[in-house]
Amino acid sequence: MRLLLVEDDVMVASGIKLGLSDAGYAVDWVGSAERALEVLAQEAFDVAVIDIGLPGINGLELTRRLRSSEVESKAMPVLILTARDALQDRVQGLDLGADDYMVKPFELPELLARLRALMRRSQAATSAVLNFGCIELDTAGRRAGARQPAQEGESEGRLLPIDLGPREWTVLEYLLLNAPKPASKEKLLQALTGWDREITPNAVEVYVSRLRSKLEPHGVALRSIRGFGYRLELMPENS
């Protein structure tokens, strides 16, 4: 998932970016609301984390502007961070369009859990476990697998683990969140790298190919849709 972090404190931003990157997010960081607005006028993100106490335009005003029609990602989830614990700040932030609110200092596991919840709500998902066919991706427990048919006496079949690399995980998570709609190669590239262009567009095909070989034995195909990108489909014998 591609995340925009808006935080003016370099040390705080570095810590958040490191933690989120380790959790599989492609994090792009800016230090001001003005720069965030410039970026958001041209690029799309899956979620934003915004500090209220920004210099110049503060985080509350930025949140209000993010919900305007001029921003490409106007519907993306927004989580506000602040050192201020005043009730009015929390109420104002939510009323201006923020989806959630955390007060500094906070623990990274809670931030990650709140981000997962925001992404589920934005994609109309109701559980931390994403499913397609027999494929399951537990975004909280970081486990992937294929659910086997239940045997006699079992309430549910066992989960056969699927070993995924970090970028394969990101691709599958993005595809599951978008299923049954296709995900474009550019969106996948952004989800994988953000501004840190460590991989090329052709490399996306490499990760898709690796993922395809791990899904097809379980009856799930990863189709290339010309002009649109990639989409998960059930193979004929499993549809």
C-alpha cells in the first residue's frame, strides 16, 4: 500500500517511515502541508498519516483541503497524529474529514492496526483476513495460505501455508483489496516503491509471475488484462 506521511519533525518522520516500511508500506514523506498539496494534486495514495502541528498550513486545514474536488486522492483514508490531547482537536479533526486519530506518543503496533482497519473500511472489507477462492491473507498475523476442504469432524479445513516474499505479499494484498476489479501495473509499482524507485515497471511482471506460480496450484489465476493491469480469477474447475 502506498502511504503519504506528512510530518515536519525529521526524527519522528524517520521512525514512522522505518516502521511502516518494515510492515510493507511504500511510504512517501513530506514535511509540510504545502508540499503535500502539491503532491496530492498529481499523484494518488492509498492512505495518509498527517501531523496536526505542521508549520504554515496546519494538519486540520490540510485535512479539510484533502476532501476538496481538486485532490486526486480525496476519498483516501486519513489518520491524524498530534501531541495535543484536547477534545476539541479530536472533534474538529474528525469533523473536517479525518477517519481516525492518534495522540503522540503511540506504539507502532497500534498505528499499524488502525491503518489496517482504515484500509478495510475504504475497501468495504470487514476482517483483517482477505479472501479470494481458497486463498487467505491475514494482514494482522502476516500469514498467507490456501484453505483446504474440511474433513469429516472438522469445523473448517486446515490452512496450507504459502510462502511469500515482502513484495509478493504487497502485490497479493493490493490485488485482494481490489478484487474482482483489475489493478494497474502503475498502481502496483507505486504500492511497491512509492518515490523510492528501487524497481522498474518490468520488475512488477517478475513479482506477478512468481505470485502466479504460487496461486495457480490452488485454483486461483492471476490474469493480465490488456490495457487494465492484473486481476485475480478463479480457474474454471474452481469457479
